[in-house]
Amino acid sequence: MNTKILGAFAAVALLAACSSQETPKPVPQDAMNKGPVPGSQEDLVANVGDRVFFDFDKAVPKSTAVLDKQAAWLAQWKMNNVQIAGNADERGTSEYNIALGAKRAAASRDYLVAKGVAAARISTISYGKDRPVALGSNEEAWAKNRNAITSVR
Amino acid sequence: MTKDAAIPMTRIFETKIGRRGLVAGSASLIAAPTLWASPALAQATAVIDVDRARTDPIPIAIPALAGSSGEADRIGRDIAAVITNNLARSGLFRPIDPAAYIGKTGGTTGDLVNFQNWKAINAQALVTGKVDSQGGDKVRVEFRLWDVLPGQQIQGTAYTTTLSNWRRIAHIISDVIYERLLGEKGYFDTRIVYIAGSGPRDRRVKRLAIMDQDGENNRFLTDGGFLALTPRFHPTRDQIAFMSYVNDRPRVYTFDLASGKQAMLGNFPGITLSPRFAPDGNSVIMAQTTSSGADIYLVSLGGGARRLTDSGAIDVSPCFSPDGSQIVFNSDRGGDQQLYVMGSDGSGVKRISFGRGRYATPVWSPRGDLIAFTRQTPDAFAIGVMRPDGSGERILSESFFCEGPTFAPNGRVIMFTRETAARDARGNGFSSRLVSIDITGFNERVIATPTDASDPAWSPLLQ
């Protein structure tokens, strides 16, 4: 997890360094960004979709469209292994939410495996409610935090 | 683990000191209503019961213990202050403001007491004592507890230990006062293990931490390099079981308090969580996630594990009854989370919660008479108690979010986590605190912690 964050920082720093050679002034985001490298984590996020969402206290994805695209992408990029992290909103007790997050991650994994992705390429983890992506305490934030997020390992 | 993670345990030697006769104010022999009907009864049982003390806290005077030197004098004052704080926080005692004391209290070295001066300010009980430096870091603390009206000594004890142990002496004395005046064991010489939280919530640092029950002597036991959750004490309180995300593999670990050594418990393919020690201390009951939920396992500290549930649902948060014969846990096997009780071998599963909402995190009282739980309704969370058969449900505290009750070893007080809602999209306004409350629902107090805090677990008393 820490290495992932560091990796993201490094990528930003690298892009910033490249662009600063071309122009001394800060440039708009668009000029720096020539699009993610196909098959990369950034490609997964930008062009496939890295996460699915769940209803309150449920472990069946609200939509499997993103998982269908992930399965196709993983079929294309056979060298990529992924981790699926299941998460829960803050409206639940800590221990139950860890098990609920694990069940959500497992639901995503099982769907991808059913679509032909080798089970050995997918690991799962649950953070319960300890790694929210939205920090508010309202239904909008909670809906974002009931998820299973796929990332390249 | 760093060396200072270890918790020192110096021995404390205890000796009884004799009862003294009356030395001042013979008129006090004309005893009006007293705390104890007779000296004999005073020795055996207390007449004030806890429920009466709750509505009518016992007025008690706790002057500074007299010191034989400058440093001993300071320790004498500090010990009195810790005792005062403990008894006041219990809600069952009303320590009298020292400004009201009459006469020279500094000379109240233990055996010469002018009871008239204490009667005049309506003290029912009086604590006296002295602190003697005995060379090096050795110290002898003498303490006496008096029933003021008849002028009778109820207890006299001397403790010989090291200077650095003065705080524990103050807690031990507090427990003696509580037990002698209320007829029940106290809970002051105990610790709380908990999770210290810091940083933004999407990158929250969660460290294992330990402190005395009054919030003092705080220590961080892990460095925050990995998430730590849900610590629980071993019955001998020298070991903790907790959940750790070390190496991105969330599993139950044990943590040895003397050495700081951590060890993964069992070898499970799935995530393991929600550990609690069996009353005999030889095994841990916990859950392992599966693709369909979580099952409950009994895992021996010596190796070996046995699955107790297999419902295809989420079964988590198991806790033994104090006699080890039953296990309470929460499960969503019936649709949403409810509390269930089963035999220690997994047999005879029976649902016990039937109120409005979801029920979670059950813990059995050390007295065996109650189960405390978290109840979740659409708009609020609550901490409550019910009898082990599910009857007599009472809600003690309700708020935006609270969870995870833990009992004081005498079963009289519960501590839990309370969180406030974020008021904006950046998470400002969120806080997490430890709160204690009497099982009657009175005397709710926030425990001061250096950082945000959650997941408290109360230690047993040392035997």
C-alpha cells in the first residue's frame, strides 16, 4: 500500500521533470499527459474502471459492467496480476465490516474467474472501513466507500 | 519491537498494619448512624451498597499522604491526587475539597487522627498515610482507611516497592477503598489496551497503545507502519491478541507485553479477525473470512484449530462466557446481524437479540450476568446490555456512531468507542474517543487520550 502511494508520487515527479525540460513554465495537465501506458494501472483506472460499488450491507455488485471490462482487459494483458480490495462505509461495526469487505472482494474475484481470468492472478484483501476514498459522513460519501477496487500488482 | 514497548512489572510487597484505637475526640464513641453497624461488621461486609452510593456518593476525605522527605512528600501528594481522581470518576464517591479541611492535615501521618475535624465537614470515610524513603529507589507507603463517625480503622496496609511504582500503589489503595466501602472488587489497578488513530482517514495510521485505566502512562506499542485493530487482553494481562495488517496480510497476532514480541496466530488462508482469549488463557476464539462470509474458529496457542461455525454467512466477534461454557457472537445468517449464543463446542446455536435494528460486537460481563453489545439503527448507533438469554435489554448510550463495549473486571463499568461525523467532504470534524459509562447508564465520561482512540479492551485485575 505504501509502495503503491510512493509509486504514484514517483510517476507524477517523473512527468513533472520531463515537462520542465520542454518549457520553463508550469504547463496545463493536458500538455503533460500523453495518456496512460496501455496495460498499466493508470490505463485500468482511466480506460477500464478500477472499481465496482455495492448497496448498504450487500456484497453483490450494483453493476457488473466494469467487471466485464476488467475481465477483457486482463485477457489482453496476461502478465498483469491484480489485487482486489473490498471496502465498507463507516455505518457498521469494525469487525463485521472487515468480513463484509472481504465478501465484496471475493464477489468481484469470483465474477472475474467466471469470466475466464485465472484465479491465481487475483489476490484479495479487505480494509473494512479503514481506507475510505470519500471522507464525508453522508450518503454520497458512503456510497463511494462501499466498493471493491482492483489494482495492478 | 523496540525495547521500551515492554511493560515493567516490579513486585509490590504488602503487609497488614495494626488497627489503632481512638486517640482524639472520645465523644465520637457516641456514634450516630455510621457506615458500619459494628467494628466486626466493618471488617466483614460493607453496609453501603453500590446502588445507594450511586444516588448518594460516599463523602470521603483524602488528604495528602505525609512524606519523610521532600520527594516522599511529593509522592504522598501525588498518590492522594490519583486516589481522589479514581474515586471521583467512579461516581460512587464524593471526595471532599481539601479547601474545606479543618486544622493541620499535613500531620495526619496515619495513626493520630482528630475525628472531630473530619466529622465537622461531613466526611464519612477518611484516608491517611505516609511515605517513607528507604534508601535508593525503595519506598514504603503506609495507608489507613477510617470510618469517621465511630473513629474506627477499617483497613491498614503498608506497601514496599520502588519509587517508580507509586502510581500503581495509588491504584491498589483505590481498589482497597472501593472494596472495603462497597463490598465489591474495584477496577483501578487495571490497564486499557486500545488503538491510537492519527492522520487523515484515507491514510489513517492506527497503532497499538496501552495506558492505565485513568488515561495515564500512555505507551504506543507499534510504530504505525501497518494497521493494527481490535486488541484484547489475555486473562493474565501479560499478552494481547490483535489484528495486524503487517505485510498486507491481515491476520490475528499475539503481542507479548514483557518482550514486545509479535507472532501470527495459526496459519489460515483467509483473513483472520476478532480475536478473544478463552477464559483459561490457552486458546483464542476468532473468525476467518471465506468467499461467502466468515466462520468462527477456536485456535490453541500451542497450535491446532477447530472450526465451530459453518453457516455460509458472516459469523464474527465471538466472546466466551466467563465460565467458558458458552460463546456469544454476531451473525447475519438470518438476513441481518443479530446476536447468537452457542455451546463452547459450537452446538445448540440460539438467537438472543430480537430488538429493532442490527446487533453486533457482543461481550460477556466478567460477572456472567450481562452481555453488552452495539446496536445499529438507520440513524444511530447505541451501546446496550441484555441478559445472556436476551431478556432485559437496556440502551446505555446512543450517538451518531459508537461500538465495541468492553467491561471493567468488576462488571460495573463499560468502555467503548464513540466517533463524531465529519462535517465536510475533507473529513473535518471527525473524531474518535474512548467513553466510559456505568452499566446503570449513569456517569458517562470521556477518557483523555493523546490521539484519537478506538477499540478499547479492559485488562483483568491482577490476582
